[in-house]
Amino acid sequence: MPEFGKPIRHLWALDWRSTHLNHGSYGAAPKPVLAAQDAIRHDMESAIGDFFVTQLPKRLRDAAAKAAAYLGAQANDIVFVDNATSGIQAVIGSLALGPDDEILINDHTYNAVKNIARYAVQRSRAKLVEVALPFPASDDEAILAAFTKGLGPRTRLAILDHITSATASVMPINRMIAAAHAVGALVLVDGAHGPGQIDLDVERLNADFYCGNLHKWLMAPKGAAFLWTHRAHQAWLHPPVISHGYGAGYIAEFDWTGTRDPSAYLSVPAALAFRDDFGDQRIKAHNGALAAEACDYLVQAWQTRLGGPASSGISMQLVQIPFSTDAPDSLRLKLWRDHRIDAPITALAGRLWVRISAQIYNDMDDYWRLAQTIIKLSR
């Protein structure tokens, strides 16, 4: 098999004069996957009517079946959405909330998801409950204890991150789901960073809804994500855009919401095939090990600390930066503009942190460059 790092960088369209340590935010689709998407677009544009009327329904379900097999789900429980936020909007927007209902989030919840929940409770006069999770978290018990404090008999929906975006923390998701179900709450899992980064068996999680991006760690084109819905809830769930399939069932409603370019969805099998060529488990193991090695190096170089457990095994992590500023966005912009390093900066718990990602095109030279740049800026 090909070696990872510099030997395979030609498979991406990224500008390699720069240092790319931010796969977690948007992903990066490899050239073979983009070529497959171009071929799908050619099929679409060469026979528009036949493509949308005859080909698309079957091709969508075929792609969903391949995605479902990877995710540990049944094909008819999976629908494609443009991103995890769209799937979460579908779930929250379909809930019939009353004035006594509560939606439970936490201070690590993705901001767009918080806003969807805020909008929903404002319209229904329901209540939004936000609990504070420990950061940096010492163990799962502390996270679970903080989460359960927000649960109660009025909790209608609990929104959980599988892996948090802001803090790159793996949540004790199984126990959190069980705790929410114990009070009668529905559970919506924001799995934006799950597929391709950790092993998934969506059905066994026993949540009510799971949304995940396929364009991030799975390396599908932008605009490819999925929503898994437990069959008990599919009848009342509707997409954000109501179209011709309204009332015809879960698949009919989500598979057609109007004319759009479906090539990102249909390219998911190509992304899975690309991963198979390198070995899905090999990719995960490499990325997890590289992230751990990079974090250990940065902590030593900067004499700071991690934002989570060193043994998390995932492909992204937070490391504290050895100086402070009131403008983390300006620091991020400076890293890119002046040093051509793409790495997100965030302010948490009164400190600045950089979230690094490890992908199979990265190697330790990338993190050395980040380390030395931050040291120079700190002076």
C-alpha cells in the first residue's frame, strides 16, 4: 500500500505550498472522488429528464445503501441531506413543541445547532436548557454527571455531540443516550465529526436521530451528509423544504425536495471506495496515532496542555497556545495570511487553543512548522 504523508499529496487539489491542519472544519475531497462527481454531473447534464425522473431515485437509494452498510444502518433509515445542520433542522423543525417542553443542549453544542434550538423554543414558547460540561474534562463520569443535571420530566429532546466541534472531545454517548431515554426524552446525536473518524454502528447506539457529515472525515464532496431516523419517528419527520413527496413517507419526502445537484450524494460510494483502497481501519489508526504524536510534540514545545485525553484516538485535538490575545480570529487570519498555515483558533476557559487535525496527507513536518511559528509569534 502507498505510504501516507507527502507521497500521496498529489491525490488532493490542495495547494501544498501551504500547511493544512484543518481537515476537521470542511474536509478535503480527493481528486478521484471529484472525478467521480464530475462523471455524475456529465450523466445529469447529458440527459436531464431521464436522469432526474428515471435514474436518480434508484441511484440515490443505491448510494444510501452503501453509506448505510458503512454506518451500521439499514438503507431505508438513511436519507441524504446537505450537511449535519440541515438534518438537525429537519428533526427540530418537525417537533411539535409545547410551552412546558424543554430542549437540552450544552456549552459545547455547535453554535448553528444552538441557534436552531433557540429559534424553535422562541416560536413555541418552550424552554432551552443549557448545561456546562467540564473542560478540559478529566473523565467520562464528570461529563455524564454534568449532562444528567439538565435532564428532567420536561426534557422533550436532548441534543448530544458524538465528537464536539469546539473542543474535539469524544462524548460518552451510549451512557448519555440511556440517561436521556430514562426520563422519556428523545435523543438527537450531532455526529458531524463521526463518520470516517471513529467506528460507527448507528443502530446499536439506540438514539432516535443521528446526523453526520460525509464530506469531512469520510472525504466525500461538499454537500454530502446523512440523517438516520429510528423507524418509530419516520412518519412525523419532514425535511426543511417541503415538496412533492409530502405525506408520501420518509424516503419520498427527503429524496426529492426540488431540483438540485445531487452529485455529492451520489459520489459517496466513490469516497468509500477511495478509503477501501487505503484501508479504512488503517486510515483511522494512522490519523489517530499522528494526532497523538503531534499533540505530544506541541505540548512539549509550548509547555502547555491538551484540551482532552491524550488517548482519545481520534484525528483531531485541542492544544493550548502559550500566549493570550483578545482576538483569536485575528490570530487565525495571521497564521494563514502571513505563514500559510490553516488551523482554527478558539478561546475557551480563559485560554487560547489551536485545534489540529491529522489526515493521511499530513506528517510531523506540518506540526513542526506550526510549533515554530507560534513560538516566533509568542516572542
